[in-house]
Amino acid sequence: MKIKFLGVGSAFTTSEYYQSNMLVTARNGKELLVDCGTDIRFSLRECRHTTDVSSQDGDSRGKIDAVYISHLHSDHIGGMEWMAFETYFSPNSGKPKLFMEENIMHEMWNCSLKGGLGCIEGKQMHLTDYFDCRPASDGGSFCWERILFTLVKMPHIITGYKNFYSYGLLIEEMDHQGSRVFITTDTQFQPDLIGRIAKKTSVIFHDCETSPLKSIVHAHYDDLCTLPSALRRKIWLYHYQPHPDDRHPKADGFAGFVKKGQEFDLKVKS
């Protein structure tokens, strides 16, 4: 299993970083896209030298077989309309599998995608016309290509009126003794939760705000620096603001900042 970061930036980033979307590649070469932000067609082009998300010759390699959506902000779903049309109108393309928590799957269609995708030449459409929908329960899991993905509910925006959660992923291969990995997606600073998850994992990819002012909706670099040193050594930081030049993650005990295009081969337990 490999994880490649198509981008590592925040919602308001530049092409130097792109938004934080990732490709998980199974051992058979099939690819699962983790989040699908507004700049996905550009970040895919840089990563794979093409914007096609479907294989034109029937080869599974280079084809987006599945998509996972963590939550409904545009840097995570802003490319879904493009993805839907790209695969729907590709003659040799099957529907990509779509994995996400069941309630936000309904909300994504009704509140974000239906306006653009709900009708084609007079035909009423639904999300299932574009994707092979595989809803998961809150705290549940799904299996894709012998890789187990467990959803972890992360607090993102807590208003008191409507709480907005993002679903992180605990990932492990079922047939191989590879690294167990956790991707936070978007979360507030949660030291107790991250501490518990760290006991089950060898690698954590943690979203990290690096701006001078704390937004509260993301874990800030300064707060993450307060985590125990043994935990920090497991953490790679991503989803940061452009040019975090005044931050020195390795000196501060982290594994480092993930770079755009960086790929992690997670075959061997550390």
C-alpha cells in the first residue's frame, strides 16, 4: 500500500502546494482518492500527467477506482462535480465507488451537488447515477482491495447550533503486516484522542495550521508541539498554509512537513 499526497495545503492555498487530497494505491495498482477538492484536476495532472480519472484501455492501473470523502468543505468536495461528469461521459469508465459516512453522503448530494448534477438533458439524476455509493456508518468501516478503513469522527467546527465533523481514517492492510496509518483529515486539537490512536499506529498524518492566528477549527502547529515527544515522532504534518518557513518540524520532534507529491510506501511496520 502506498499513500501519495497530491497536495498538502489548506483550503486557501496555491499551486505550489495544492489542497490536501491523497491517492491510496493498493498492491494491485488500483487507486482510491481521499477527498476531491476544487483543484483536483490540476493536482492529478501533475501527479499522473493526465486529468483522466478513467482508464481508456481497460487497465486498472491509473484508474480512480474509488473515492473517499471526509467532510463537506470545498477543498474536500469541490472537484466532485467534475469527477462525476468526467466518469459519466467516459465511454469505457465504470462508476467509481464512493465511500463516506452515510449522513454526509445524503447532505453532499442535497446541499452541494444536486444543483449541478441533478439533471442531464431532461433526465433526473441522482448520486447513484454517477457513483457506486457505499455509505458507511458513523464509527464504522469499509474494505477496499483488502485494505480496511475505519472512520474516526473528528470535531472540526463546533458551533452549538450545528456541529460539523470530519471523518478521519485508520488504515491497515488485511493480508500483510504493513504499517497501520491514521489520517486526521480536518480536526481541532485533540491530544487525548490522538494519544489513544497513536498506540494503534506507526504513522499519523495530521492536519496542521501554521498561520499566526489560530482559527480553532484546525490543530495549530504550536499546540501540536505540546504533544509528547514519542507521539510527535510518528506525526507527519500536512494541510498547512503557504510558506511555513518559520516552522522547523524536524527540530521540533516531528517526522516533518509532507511535501506535495511525496509518496509513502507503507509495507513494513516501523
